[in-house]
Amino acid sequence: MPEKTPSHLPKHVAIIMDGNGRWAKKRYLPREAGHYAGMSAVRETVRAGCDMGLENLTLFAFSSENWKRPKTEVGALMGLFRAYFRSDMDELVERNVRMRIIGHRGRVASDIQQMIQDSESRTAKNTGMNLTFAFDYGGKEEIVAAVQELARAAKDGRLDPETITPELFASRLFTSALPEPDLVIRTSGEHRLSNFLLWQSAYAELLFLDTLWPDFDRATLTAALEQFAARERRFGALDSEAVA
Ligand code: FPP
């Protein structure tokens, strides 16, 4: 572990991994080469998170809007997920990582659905870092699905609408087992959430880095966590100086 671990770790880091295409373009390579390099960055980031004792890491791997990309690119991304599950599951199990995948599920190929299920059940009893991939994920879709579920319950008389609280609502989201992210990082210089964890990020610190995702490494993560530790979070209250 070459870098020191930041003193005040966030409980949950969520990352929008952006910039694979630009990384490849800068090198006159096809976009797929950028995604391949992005997979190595995923591997390194997961290892770094485990080594630092991070409790929750969530990575935006494929958005529900990414289906609009050319077929060849979508195919290449799906191929990478297959490759990642095949090559990294043993290490993740060894590192006591608990895997979760949040997203639509029904739209991806059946062998990938099977891999997702296997990886979740194989790691279900693990007690180390929670590693969550947002895969075929869209925040608005997630919220609408939760609303539909609550509306159905209300319609059937199983739920009094007056009893719906933010906590009850959050318990119907894909992320019900996880704390809200306290740090959301987006790489590649874009300043957007792009439909990622919209409800869950209400109070998250947002950190936008110019680094392109394939260049993200242990040192970048450490520096991001140092920046987080330096920020004071107030959750709508006054800062400690104003209160004193
Ligand atoms: C955004 O870069 C990235 C994605 C759409 C996919 C993220 C995929 C990976 C990091 C690789 C594989 C991951 C796993 C888990 C095996 P972009 O293509 O939008 O980049 P650009 O904005 O520069 O074009």
C-alpha cells in the first residue's frame, strides 16, 4: 500500500466513471480500447478501496441511456463485463467483497443475468467492502419503480399514503441495503450527475475531476478522499463556528 490512507474516510464513495472514449481518442485508439483500460482502473480502484478499509464503493458501469450507443460499442462493453466477472470474482471473494448489482436486469443477456446472480449469491455472506455496480441503471427509472410499488400498495389498501416518509421511500430503492453516498466523484471534467443515484445523492459531496477514468488510480482515489476529508458537511444546518 504505497499511499497513506486518508484520516476521515467517507462511508460510501460512488463514482461516475467517465472519459474512456476521450482517453482512447487521445491515443488514436478505438473507443473500446478506452473501455478496456477503464476495466483496469476499476480493478485498481476496487483493490485500493479494499486496502483502505472503505465500506461502500459504487461504480456506474452502464447507464440505461448507454443502450443508445452503437451496437458494436454496447457489445464490447457487455464483453468486458463478462470478462470482469470471469477474471475477478475469485479475487473479490478472497478479499471478502460483497457484490451487488443495481439496475434493470431484465434487459441484459441471460448469461450476464446469471453471472450477476452468481456473483451476488457467492458473496452474500461476505463482510468486507460492499462493491456495487450500477449496470443498466437509471436514477429516474429507479424512483418511478419505487413510486409504482408504493402506489400499488396504496391502491390495494396495504399502505396509508400519509405514512410514506423519505425512509420508507428509500427502502424501496435498489440501494436500500446501503448508506447514502457521502462522496460522488465524476471523472473527465464533466459536471453532471447523468441520472446517477439522484435520490441518494441529496447531501453527497460532489467532486469533479479532470482525470479521464482509465487514468484513475490508487493515488487519484487517495487524493479525492483527502479532499473529502477537508470539506465540512453541514446537512442544511449552520457550521460549527456560526453556532458557537
Ligand atoms: C464512460 O466513458 C464510461 C462508460 C460508458 C462505461 C464504463 C465502463 C468501464 C469503466 C469499463 C468496464 C467496466 C467494468 C465494470 C468491467 P465514455 O465512453 O462515455 O467516455 P467519453 O465521454 O470520453 O466518450
